[in-house]
Amino acid sequence: MTDKIKPYRVLALDGGGIRGLYTVAVLAALAAFFAARRKDADVDVGRLFDLIAGTSTGGILACGLAAGVPISKIAQLYEVEGPKIFANPLSSRLWRKLRWIRQSWFAAANKAEPLRQALTEIFGQKTLGDVFNERSIALCIPSTRMLNHHPKVFKTPHNSRFQIDLHYRVVDVCMATSAAPIFLPLAPLNDPTRPGTIDTFADGGLWCNDPIMVGLTEALEICEMAEKADDSRGPTDPRRPIDILSVGTAGLAEGDPPTAEANRGLAGWQIGVKTTALVMNAQAAASKYMAAHMARRITELGRPVRIVRIEDPYIGVAQSEHLGLDVATPEGLSLLKQLGSNKAQAVMSQCANPSGDNAEVICGIFNDQP
């Protein structure tokens, strides 16, 4: 019976700085592929989903998709504005790295204004409430509140209880979720519910670089509330399934050898850069495990949950130097687009003859353009 009910569909988008261009390339190629199969002119990727959860660069992409910004325009944000946003990338060469550390000792490596200007050109003065009222696509955008170092998830008013964030400008929410420590300044925002009050935020990737758990828990609550409000449902009616598509940012396989220095100081941790990467990578790996475990248990309890992760591609040693989260060189941007396109082609091959849950979920999403 559950196959007759349209699944509640969630898109979860990882953080990763400029590597968000890879995510854009994957989604754009998949959209073009399915549009061609149906002989459609285009696919509105945002409308394929009921809820989009995105962190950091994934949060920017999530807001763009939910607001109906063409995915080609979002790609331009990375390709054209990326080099301005990350004008001072961290180099792998020792003497350049030392110079970067010296320049970044008292201030973030890059300025916030280029990103804010680029986002303003895309979103203008649009608020989270505007986005939901216009398109009915729910958003969950993780950030970190500096006042108490607690998690913060900016949400559209898709639930009657969620009225706190609807007046936040989309630009400000994007700045808050992507304020990566050391790389970009923190994001001080005017609190629209308390005029004259400023709240400061840091990157959501510090606790939720992979927002799959945020997407899953939010989808569960939305579905439960909808079913409780539906008086026509009988006691034997099936519960609405949840399908989640998770996309990464071509992150590098990182780790330390067994012989790595244990007694590290500021130099060993690169004044905190490696600490930030460690936190984000560990959280993302934990989220994938917890989400998969929860999906199995929730399915056993009567609500089918399927999670499909488009895994990051293999990154060669020669490629890795071009794929830092702040490396917006022509070589790096070109490589990200190629990696995203190639990954999408692999997914398309699976969808040509769908035989498993992964292909079934992806085909169901992209073939169901409203």
C-alpha cells in the first residue's frame, strides 16, 4: 500500500566551501538528464523536494533551490564570485602557509563583503517567510550561535510553531551558516524579533556539516503532525514514506598515519585549521551512521525511510591540492565541475536500469517534476 503514497522527499546538502560547485554540478547534470528523458525544457530542482536541509555552502545552495533560483545561476556564484570570496586560500607549501598564518593572525583570512554582495544580488531582501510562502518548500539551515555555543537551525515557517525565523533575510541566514572560523568572519545578524539586538553566528558545519539527521528528524515531525491533523485517515492507513537524497562536496579522504605526532601544538594543528576539519569530518561520518541506523529502526516501526547517499568521488593525490574548501582557482573550479558531471553520469547509469532502492529513490525524485 505504501507505494501508492507519494514519499515525503528530503534533500540534504553537505558543507565544504567552494567545493559546493561539485554538488551543483551533480544536481544540474541529473536534472538535465531526466529533463531530456521526458523531453522537458528544464527541471526545477527545488520543487522536487518537500524539505531541503543544507549546511554552509550546502545551506546557500539549499536556499537557492528553495527560492527557485536557476541552478545555472547558482553555479555562477561559485565560478564567478568564488575567487573573490576566497581571495586568500591556504597553501600547502610551507613558506606560503606561514605567510597565510601571519596574515590571518588577527583577522579572518577572507572578508565577508564579497560573499554578502554576491548573495544580495541573488536573493535581494527576500526572507525565509517569503521563500516558503512563494514556493511551499521547507528549509532547515544549521548554524552555531556564538552567545552560548549552541546549535541553531534556521527554519522556514513550515510548521505553525516555527515563527521565530520567518523574518530573517535569506542573505543573513546564508552568511550565518557559512561563517567558517578562520576562513571567513563570524556573522553578526540583527535579530528581527528583538530590534536593536545583534546575534552572532558561526558555520553550521561545526556541529552539522552533513545535515542528514536534521533533515530526517524534521521530516518525521512534519509527517507526524500532518497525519494527526488528517481526520480522514483510518486506523489501517499506511504512514507516509520518507525518501532522503544526500549529496556531498567531493571532500578529501583525510586522516593521520599511526606515526603522526601526538604532542601537537599550534603549528601541528595549523593554528586551528586542522582542528576545524577534524570536527567537521568526524561529525559528517557520525551523521551517516546514525541516520542509516535510525532509518532501519523507523522502518521497522511502520514508516518506511530510505536514505540514498551519492558518495563522494575518488580523489587522486595530484587532484587533492586543487580541492581545498577555499581553493577557487581555475584548475580547481574546472576539476569540481568535471568530478560532479562524472559522478552524475555514474548515477544515471544506475537509473537506466533501476533495480535497487538507490536507483528507485533517485528516479522517483527526478521523474516527478510538478
